[in-house]
Amino acid sequence: MEPLRLAVAGVGNNISALFQGAEYYRRADAEGITEDSFPGIRLPRVAGLGVSDLRFVAAFDVHPAKVGAAFTDAVLCPPNNYPRLDVELPEVDVVVDEGMRVADSEPGSAAFDRVVERLRQSRAEVLLYSLPTGLQKTATAYARAALAAGVAAVNCTPELMARDPELLADFERAGVPLIGDDLASQFGTSVVHRALLGLLAARGITLVSSYQLNFGGNEDFRNLRDQGASKQQSKLNALAQDGVDTSRVEVIPSAGFIGQLKDNKVAVLNLEGRGWAGTPVSLDLKLKVQDSSNASGVIIDLVRIAAAALRSGIGGFCPAAAGVLKSPAGGHGAHSPEVVAASLRALDDTARPAANAHP
Amino acid sequence: MEPLRLAVAGVGNNISALFQGAEYYRRADAEGITEDSFPGIRLPRVAGLGVSDLRFVAAFDVHPAKVGAAFTDAVLCPPNNYPRLDVELPEVDVVVDEGMRVADSEPGSAAFDRVVERLRQSRAEVLLYSLPTGLQKTATAYARAALAAGVAAVNCTPELMARDPELLADFERAGVPLIGDDLASQFGTSVVHRALLGLLAARGITLVSSYQLNFGGNEDFRNLRDQGASKQQSKLNALAQDGVDTSRVEVIPSAGFIGQLKDNKVAVLNLEGRGWAGTPVSLDLKLKVQDSSNASGVIIDLVRIAAAALRSGIGGFCPAAAGVLKSPAGGHGAHSPEVVAASLRALDDTARPAANAHP
Amino acid sequence: MEPLRLAVAGVGNNISALFQGAEYYRRADAEGITEDSFPGIRLPRVAGLGVSDLRFVAAFDVHPAKVGAAFTDAVLCPPNNYPRLDVELPEVDVVVDEGMRVADSEPGSAAFDRVVERLRQSRAEVLLYSLPTGLQKTATAYARAALAAGVAAVNCTPELMARDPELLADFERAGVPLIGDDLASQFGTSVVHRALLGLLAARGITLVSSYQLNFGGNEDFRNLRDQGASKQQSKLNALAQDGVDTSRVEVIPSAGFIGQLKDNKVAVLNLEGRGWAGTPVSLDLKLKVQDSSNASGVIIDLVRIAAAALRSGIGGFCPAAAGVLKSPAGGHGAHSPEVVAASLRALDDTARPAANAHP
Amino acid sequence: MEPLRLAVAGVGNNISALFQGAEYYRRADAEGITEDSFPGIRLPRVAGLGVSDLRFVAAFDVHPAKVGAAFTDAVLCPPNNYPRLDVELPEVDVVVDEGMRVADSEPGSAAFDRVVERLRQSRAEVLLYSLPTGLQKTATAYARAALAAGVAAVNCTPELMARDPELLADFERAGVPLIGDDLASQFGTSVVHRALLGLLAARGITLVSSYQLNFGGNEDFRNLRDQGASKQQSKLNALAQDGVDTSRVEVIPSAGFIGQLKDNKVAVLNLEGRGWAGTPVSLDLKLKVQDSSNASGVIIDLVRIAAAALRSGIGGFCPAAAGVLKSPAGGHGAHSPEVVAASLRALDDTARPAANAHP
């Protein structure tokens, strides 16, 4: 199986985790650990692609210390603070290109054309969009650039991309995949909080109040503190489900920047309920995760799904991705677990050797 | 709807919670709170029976201070330490009878015959078995006594009752319900731990280790400390599920008796996992519940199911109860969620007024 | 002993706690509970004054719903959300006056003169300054007004008052007490964090990192989120002590407004250290307190000290107050525990009946 | 400075921690880290002795796998499960001798004489007694053997040794140090709990209830579960102090054996109090430490104090050790902080080069 040719917009902690992690698993494989025993992996293979089958072919950023740097150096460059894993990193023959800024991210601008050209020349299959939250215009421009170059786009951020109907229609028409929006962390606060709220409701315990606070030491937490409101609503949406009264739930997406935590994220959760005869039920929880690992464990699935869809000629959104996105195109309602599983199987089938298909 | 005529073996905290709770909801109803808004209730109605539709008609115990006491007094008698709820308790016209002891619990013994006679005379519909853990012989004798009196039996404890094939067959033949074994707390440590372990597995996080400790201040915790081993295994069984390696999980059912907690139970849980690239995921949780409320919120469903089954002439185990039992007859595998739901609907249907059925 | 005649600037939660609490203890006394058994009291008597010996004689605020309202109503008026204690509140014959605003808080302004006049007319002994954090100019004006009226001033806030050398000198010259600045909560995050950091150092455990986050549901938390920086430094200062490297400590004074917590404050603390052979020591703590109770438990000492000093003719700062202030005049270094204790004893002595002194 | 010649009775985790730790610091020193920056060290020097100035010269145990083994192997032999630190361990030219058992621990028995002979022959200065809790007779025998050989004795366990007046008098008469009893962990649950209870009292918060549970995965936790009662009282004693009502405190010294924790110890603490107006104060804490490191960080001080006292000819108990013992000879009251500090300084003085003393 040809490795996946990946271009990235934003060379932050997520890319550091993805790049180092791919090497981590390559070494595990070399040490004789079987794929099924790799720690932290949801899907060892997607359409034949393993978790180390990545080739980084292009990278865009605007940070002065990263633009012009060798990819491997940029990945380890501050403010990135994902831990340096105990693996040797290969020299990747890629220099970080200057990416688009808000000011010059119009389709047709010099920066835009430069990105399209670079994507074509690198023969990238997938462009992973992973810039800081809040740059809607830039996000749209990268999606348009990917489309112009015939490259599948994956959007890790809350910006509108696959949920933009016009954009999605254009990708569909062109037979190019567009996967988004906003990745759901592999084991994040939302998924845990949602599980506990759902359990409370299923067991007939009445929710009195619940809160969730998140804090950490990477750039997301430095930036997020002021943009809390939209993120807050998006997090509350993620908790909504049958029988759960989210009006009793409060969420602080970024309670503060705690530098010592580096790329770790800590969440504290509290649930107060009333059981039989109104007597109290009280639950307190602390969750600590490596924030960018939590993203990369999902990104590895998204980019493989995007590449597999591209290779199969499937344009637009691919339901196989819906389970690990916060806001999939069409909403969660449009993609039942059965549809998601079937879509994943269909991708896997396309990857089976012809010999199997026609004995 | 005639209220459910209930006999109880063991007048401990669970019965205090059940009796006081029924009055609590009666008052809530009187204050105009609708059933659907009652706190802590999973099923407002089971086959037409509401949560206050209980009449205590007989009670058995061996505690010197309880035997011979008026039921209402026995319920509040130490070592019972369920909180005295802020509701007025009715005088129940029942005196606590001396129950069976291990030594005289043979069918045919004087104590056995006395219990059978009392059950018959009281016209009980359901006998709730709720004695301390570990008295297998006594449990069997109470089941046999219920059968002899034509009274449905409900077993809250880990003792074998509905899982005893011979006993179950005899109840089936006689057309008398036998519901057990071992209630699953309404919102207990096991259900929370199980949900989190399942979530971890579903998201592809590799479990490294996990522990669970429980402690509290009621008699269960005083007694349990030495009988940990069987309880430990039963708790581990409750956590087993697809993708979860329970060999990495340790459980201490009773870590200690802390008198100040009274009838509260506290659990501390820890999960350590590895995500993408082997980086750590760590979760700590503290759960505090009113132990006997947690039981009564489930008992109220079990006794209503038992009564409804008896009224409908359904003998043996009733699948409607499987979801709130730790070890249902036949095992969990025998009762899919669909079967459980259908069984519950069938009971509800029998309770519909004839007028509806034959217009 | 004459009750203390108290005027308050700011009728927020602290005043609600103080007013309701004084009644709470009055009732406890009526029920025969002795002073020494009152819950939550550090000093049952200060210079003969008990915790219920308060008479509210004047109150200033600028909130439209409070100005002009009867004192008792203003105390319970939202956004105040201190719990309504289970005590009957007396009708206090005081209407809330319009206080000074930033714009008209110059000594000599109409508002200033009105406050001075009101203080005089009410024969207040102590003016308690308890407005939201950040109004330095207003704080100074209230202090000047108190001085003009010969009323002792107590400053609960981080604003400069007793640390303003000119202001302090003027109070000293006039023989009027000035007690400040910034109350240390009775059992707050700082005092707990400080104790644990000190203990770690004393035992030879090397501090690696530590953080502290605070959140709650009263107005302080709504306002504080943007003014974190100065508060952050002041909190770090409170943790500084021999052997503690505060460069390894991070503090978020307000991690977020969680409305459901109402007037409760929650803090989460973490300490990571290294012990023998560099092996890890890890401590996590959650503290939940009633925020305004935590303040009032200290205010009750401060106002009694201020009144006692005034009655004894002691102007300026009174060392007896140093132990419960975050930033006492002269700094903590100027007031050893011995000096504080001696000052408190001296106040107590002045209150002894002459009969005792000269039998 | 001659290294300290140390004999050990019991080759468990504490000795593993002590031995590996000494090498850890030796390497740190070789890497240019100054003593004052060593992590986890309370006293870099005691009477001139550094933390690596240890020579293990004799060792006693009864575990079949340890007796006859090379010291270095025995230290790493299961059930010992202290982590293998990342340092190279030297081959120590000592074979573990068979120690005394309860049956043959009379002074004059063959086993006793063998121990005395071995101590003499090894020219040990200090015998560290560190066997499992509960072997009073064996503890006394080891103390008597040390005395017979003129070797200072240090008792890490709760057994009576320095508190045995007759034994202590005999050591005093012989001019041989006897240091004990029962080491206080460097940063253990008791010291943290005590600090928080003391703080609560000092601030005037009324204690309502408090509990402490400890659990872990080393042999202590496997053994302790049944011997809880005496340990429980000893832990409660450790919490007693002015203003603290220990009748409201409950302690479970070993809540359970959790193998996955290995040599780590976890404690959970809860304090519930009442502040101003009876409103609640609630504190929850989790502490995780490397159990044997916590002991060795104190043992290193105790053995250096014992050796320094021996070298100075000071027999009996040495007050310098009182601060890190749970039950020092004479009780804590007999050794004020000033006395302890003076005793430590006196030891240090004896170690100053003669050139300084006689210029």
C-alpha cells in the first residue's frame, strides 16, 4: 500500500504528535509488537493504511521561526510543547512554506496561488487544516486551495468547512473528499461528560447541576480564554442527548493557561443529582490527557479516511468520519452508527487485493 | 389500582429507605408534583403501579430490638442509619415477626411453617428478601416459604435464588414469580466503572490499570470487610465486557467502615490508560451516594414487576427485571435490551383497564 | 457592652453573611449554646464584644435596586446570592443611601459630603469598605470620609488603604483606626496552599510544580476573570515563604463563573514534588467553601478590633488585625505572631470592667 | 569522612530504596549537581555525612529467596517491588545472613549469638531494624544483639524499642545510641492530615468529621489489613493536637491491597467543617507517594544521626531524631523544636575538622 501523501496547514502540537507518533509505531512494529497491540489505536488499519503509513510532503505556517525551517525542526520549535518522544525522527525532505494569512487568503491572491501550486507539485493527497481556532476566512481559503489542487481536505477546527453547503457541493461535484468539521478528542472531556450525563438519565437519577472546567498549558488555552462563548455553546451541544437537561450544565472550555502543564489538558467535572426520595448523588472527576495525542489519535483516522475516499473517487463528506467529529456535515443525526460502520467497511473493501475479489 | 401487598425479610436500611421514600413521593404528589417530575425515579409506573402504591403487610427479622416492635419503629431502629426523611410516617398495623435463623430454616421447621402461615394470613403478594449477605441457607428457605404461600419472591442479595435451577423450575411450575438475583444499584460504582471502561475501549485507549475502592458507614461495610473475595469477583464480573481486560482492574468492595458516613457510600476510582504514541490518560473519580436509596430506587421496580407478574399469572423469572439485577436468572446474555423492554411493555399492557381493551 | 455601631459601603454577599450570621448566633445563644461552642468562630470575644454585638446604622451602595431599599431587603436583593439562612431577620431601621461613584468620589464632592454627614449622623463607630475589587479612587474617598467623620475604617479589598502611608499617617494623627488591607479568607485557598507548600519544604520534598484554580458563582467571579493579573500576583505573594520557590507555582484567581455554585467557591490545587531518589510525590485537593462566610468569619474580627481600638483611642493600624489580612500596613514582616497576640490581649484588657481591675 | 558502616535487619523495599537512592545521589554528584540541589533531601549533611556515605556491611532476613543471596540481588528480589531506578548498582561484598525468627530470638540463642558475632565481625556502626510490623520479640532481640556488639540501633517500626525504659537505660549505660521508635514518613498522610486539621482549628473552623484511607500495593498493605486496630490508634495519636477533636476523625491505615500500585501508597482524605453561621467547608485530598522512598528519606537522617552519636560517644536516645519519629523515646513533649535543632547542631559540631576547633 502506497503511504498517504499528507500536507499540513499549521505545524503545531497536533502535527508534532502525529509525526512523532507515526515514528513511535514504526519502531514498535520493528520491535515485533503487532498492530493489534499498539497502544492508543482505535483502527489499526483503514482501507489498508496503517498508522505509520504517512509521508509528510508539504507544510504551511506563518510563525517566523517555522517558515523556511526544515519540517522536522519546525515540529519541535516553540511554542510547540508536545513532549519529545523517545524515538529517532527522520529528516523529512520538506521545508515549511509560508502559509496564507487573513489578509491574503482570497482565492486568486498570490498566497493562495502559491499554496495551490505547492499542493500540486508535492502530489499531496490530503491537506490537514489545523490552525488556531477562529480564522474562518483562512480556513475557507485553504479548503478552496485544496479543491483547486484536487487534494482532499480535513478540518480539525470548529471553523465551518464541511458544514458550508456551497463548499461541500463544490467538493462533491469535483469528486474530492471534504472531511469535517472539528475533531472530537479521542478521550476528551466532552465524551466522558456525555457518557456520565447519559448514564445518570438512563438510571433515573435527576440531574440537579453539573459543571466542567478545562485548563492546560498549550497555545490553545492561551488563546481560548477570550473566545469562550462560542466554544462554550459548542461544548454544551456536544452534551445534549435524550433525557439530559443541558440547562443545568455549565462548561468553561478554557478556565486558564497553566504553563507547567505544557501540552497536557486537565478537566474537572462535577455532577450533582437526586436519587430515591430526593437523596443526593454526587460525582467528582479529574481527567488528565496529553492534549495533542488526544487529537492525533483521531486525526490518524480522519486523514486515512480522506485518502481512502480520494483513492476511491468518493467526493464530499464521508460518513465513516462522522463518529470522531464534533460537527460532521449534515449533523450527527444524519449518520447513524450503522451508516458510519458501513461506510468504513466500504472503504476497507476498496483496499482489498483484486485476487481476493476475483478468485 | 390495588396497592402492592409487600412482605419483607430483613428490616434494614433498604426497608427504611423504601418505606420513608414511598411517603416522600406521596407527599410530593399531594403537593402537586407530577409523577414524571419525581426525583430519582426510573419508571413512574410499572403495570399501573406508582411508586407510593405499597402496603407493608408483614415483616421478618431476628434483631432483638426489632422483633416484636411496631413496623414503623423497627424501620428507624439502630443499627439502621438511613436518614430520617422530612416526612410524616404512618403507623403501619404490622408487628415485626421473628424470622428464620440459619439453624431453623429447613422447610418443615417450626420457623419455616410460621413464616408460611404469616405470609398466607397477611395476603402478601411479594416477599422481598433483603437480609445481610452470606446466608445462603436462609435465603433458600425464605424462597421456599414464599413458594409454599404462593407469594412472589424478590432477591436483593448475591445469594443464589433465581439462579438455582431447581428452585426456579418449581416457581415456574407453580406460576409464581421469582425475581433475582442481586440488585444492581441505581447509580452505583459498578455501573459508572463499567461505563468508563467501556468508553475507554470504544475510543481505542489502552487500559493500563484501574482500581475501585468502596467504603461507607452502614452495617454492610462493617460485615463485608472479611467476605471481600466473593464480592470482589462478583464486582469484577460486573465490569467484564467487550474490549475490556479485567485482569488489569482491581476492586475492593469494602475498603473500610467509616461510621461518620452513616448510610452513605463513597467510591474512589482510578483509570490509567495509554493513548496515541503511548502517552498517558489518567482519570480519577469520587462518587458519593446514599447507599440504601441506591438500592430502593431499584427495589421499587423489582417489587412492582414481581407483583404485576403474579397478577398476570406469569411464574418464574420475568425478563423485565434483568436490567436492574447483577445476576439475573439465565445470565445477562439471555436478556437483550429489546427482550427486557418488551417484557416491561407486556406487563404494562396487562394493567390497562378492560374498557380500553374491549370498547 | 454597647453593641458595635457599624456602617457599610457595599451591601453585597459579605454583608448578607455578616447580618444573617449575627442573627444565627443570637439564636444559638438563645437556644443555650455557649459562645465557645459556636461553630466557625475564631474569637468568641474581642475586647468584650461578642459576634452578635453588631448594630447596622448606615449602608451605602450604588445598585439601583438597593439604593433606597430597607437594609434588610437590600441584603437579600439579587445579584446577592448568599443562602437565606434559617433565621428570622430583624427589621433594621436603616435605608440604603446612595454611595459614592468613581466620578464623584473626590473629597469635597457632594457625594463625599453626603457620606460624611450620614456617618456622623448615624454615630457609626466603624465603616466597613466592601465594594467590588478595582475601585481605588472610591476606596480612598470612603477612607477619607470615615476620617472626616471620626469613624474607624476597615478595608476588606485589595485596594490600597492602610498601605497608603499618607492616609495612614492622617488616621494616626487623628487617633482614628485604619484597618487593612485585603482580608485573608478564614479558610481560603491561599492559606491551605501556603500550608501545604510550607510542609513540603519543611520535609525536604523538592517542589516540581503546583497550580491553584478558583471558581464560583458570585459576582466576584463574574468580575474577576478579566482582572486576573494583579490578583494573580497578590495570590502568589501570599504563598511566598522560606524554602518555597513560587516561580514553580501558578495561580488562576478566577478560572470561571459557574452560576450553579452561587456564593460557593471551589478551588482545585495540585502539587507535584520529588522525594528520595527523585521519586514522585503528588497531591490533589478540592476545597469548597461558602465564599462570603469565609469573608465574614474574618470581618467579624476586623470590625470588633477596629471598634475596640477606637474606643481605646488607638489611631492608625492595629497589629491585632495583621493575622487575618492579606496585606497589613507595614507588611507581614512587621507583625510577628507575638506582637499580634499582645495587641489582641491589650484590646481585651481595655474592655475589662473597672471593678475587676480595682477590687 | 569515613562512610557509615550499616547493618540491616530486613531486606525489604526500604532497603532497596535506601541502597538504590544512595547510588542515585552518587551519580547526581558525579554529574555536577550540588548537594543543596539534590531532590527530596531534608539534610544534605549530618555531622559531615552526606546521603551517599553509606557502606552496607551486613544484612539479615528470613525470606528463603533472600537468605544466602548476594545483597544486591536480595534487594531486587520479589516480593520487593520498589522501582528499579535508572542507576547502575555496585556489587556489595555482603551475603544476606539468616536472621532471627520469633522462635529463636532469645538473647543467648544460637541465632542471637550468630547475629552478634556477625555485627562484630562486620564492624557495623549502626543496625537498622526494618522488619514487618508486629514482631515485638524479634525487635527486642535485635536491639539486644546490637547492644551486645556495641552497635547503634535504629528502629523504623512501631515496636517498642527506645520507648522500653529498661532497654534504653542499658544503651545509655553502655554509651551506645538507640534511636526510635517508628519513623514518621517524610511526606506521609499523617503529616498532611495533621497540618490540615491544625489549620482548620487555628482558623476557627469547627470540625464536623474527617476520614483518612490508605491503600497500596506492597507487602505492608497485604499484611496490615488485619492488624488495623493498633495502627489505627497510633495514626489517630499522630493527629492529636491543640484544638483538634480526634473523636471526629476516622482512619483506615490499610484500606486494601491494590497490586497495580506496587510500592506506591495512595491516601484519600476528607474534612468537613462548619464556618461562619454554620455554613459548610469541605475538603477532599488525594496523596500519592512512593512508599519506601518516603521511609528512606527519613531513614537516611536517622542512621546518620545514630552513627554521629556513636562516633561522639553519646549513648541512648538522641533528640536530633525526634522530629522524624512517630513515637520518640520520652514522647514528643520531651523534645521541643529548639532542643531538636540544638542536638542536631551539636552533632554537626563534633564533625568539624580539629583544625577549626584548635587553631
